[in-house]
Amino acid sequence: MKMKDEYAYKKSLVFSICYVGFATIALFSMFPESLLHGDWALMSLLITFPVSIISFGVIYSGAENSQLIILVIQIVMFLLTWYLLYKSFKR
């Protein structure tokens, strides 16, 4: 792996973990029984809108096992975000 590719790989990985991780924490904080429940969650969902909109729809629909569904969706979003950022940084 070339130096530029390795740099793009690491940078895209760290950014994806932070961005999608922040969105995931905010999504789980939307549940009233959550310890982190608060007004900050809505603002953070607006910041992370591109990776949290589908999971927010799952919360809004009130589906059963919604926390598991949200986790699966966010894992897919993480992988997609990581891939797109890696391709973008690699240029």
C-alpha cells in the first residue's frame, strides 16, 4: 500500500468512526428510557443528517426491535461512509 493510500485509509476510518458513532449515540439517545436522553440529541441528528435519516425513520415508525434495526443500519452506513471517504481522500 502506498503512503497516500495508507493515509487516506486511516483518515477515512477515523472520520467515519467519529461521524457515524456520534450519529449512533444521538439516535440511541432519542429513546426516553436512555440515560443520555436530552435536547442535544435532536441538534446532533441535524448535524449528522446524511447518516442518521433512515434510522430516525425507524425510530419514528415505532417498529419492534428498533434498537437492533438501528444498529444494523448504522453499521451499513459506517461501511458506506468509510468507502466513500476513502475513495474521496485517495484522489
